[in-house]
Amino acid sequence: MLRGPGKTPGQTRGVGVGPVRDRDQSAGHVRSSGDADRLLAARSLAAIVADVKHKEVTRLLTSDNLWLRAGALRGLAEVRAKGIEVLLRESAGEEHPALVRQEARVQLARLSWK
């Protein structure tokens, strides 16, 4: 995305498109340049701890930020933490937001390949 002179991050515009919304109301998640950082940080922490019941991992998994939740699921799945399959099956349910649901489904598929 291109940013013109004097533009703040909230006023970022792509070429030939309208302003980028900071919040996608329909999906209920924030889209910003920091989302990837949040996902990677949550993934790393969860992978290092490798315990679905750890206090910090539980905070990530119950966060309002969907990127933190998805990252924690990915990190736990990558290290095959004890209890992750049950957690992924629960997170893949229709009652969960699409981002979390999709991450859970992808990680379940990856676990079945190995």
C-alpha cells in the first residue's frame, strides 16, 4: 500500500481504492500491519511453552484478538503439545470466528499428515 505525504497509518490508501478500514466489522477482527507480528509472537510463545494449560497460553487462546488465538493454536500444533487435538477440534466448530476456525482446521489436517 502506498502512503501519501502527511498520511497517518489509519489514512493509508491503496492505488485506486478507497481508505482501508482499521476494523472489519463483519468478521470482528482487526486488520493492520501488526497482525502478522501478533500471530508470530503468539505462535512462538505457545511453541516454546508447549502446554495448553499454561497461564500465558490460556490468555492467548481466550484473547479477543483473533490473531493471537490463531497463532497460539498454530504454535501448539507445530510442537504437538499434549491435548492440542482436542483443542483444535473444539476450535474448528462453527461457533468460533472464521480465522480461528480455519487455523484449527488447517492444523488438524497437518497433524493427520504426519
